[in-house]
Amino acid sequence: MRARVQVFLKPGVLDVQGKAIEGALHGLGFPGVDHVRVGKTIEFDLAGSDAAAAEDEVKAMCERLLANTVIESYRVEVA
């Protein structure tokens, strides 16, 4: 099975990298860009064939390591 985790800062948490990208895009002539947020995608393979169990396992990984749940939210996809 293939797992994909998308991690983003929660709303209200200052995204310094997003602000830097937004400023750079404005400087390059793209003034219509606004509210840039930067996240990360983590993909990996999992052994097993039970999608529900795999999703639970990946959520546990997120809670323990892959996301800082104080300031980040995450979305899990298992295929």
C-alpha cells in the first residue's frame, strides 16, 4: 500500500516561508498572489492489505512523529 501524508500549518499560525514566497512572487510581477501557505508531503509504502488498519497506523505515525499537532494539521491518504 502507498501512503501519502500532507502536513500544513494550522490557520492562525504564522507561515514565514509562505510570506517570503508571497513577497518574492509580488517582486516577480505576480501581484494577485495572496495568502501563500507552505506545507510538506510525505509518501511511503506500507506492508499489508487492510486499508483501514493502514490508515490508523499512518495517523498514529502523524501523531507521534510526522506532524507537530500543536501547530500543524495533516491529511492521510492510503491507496
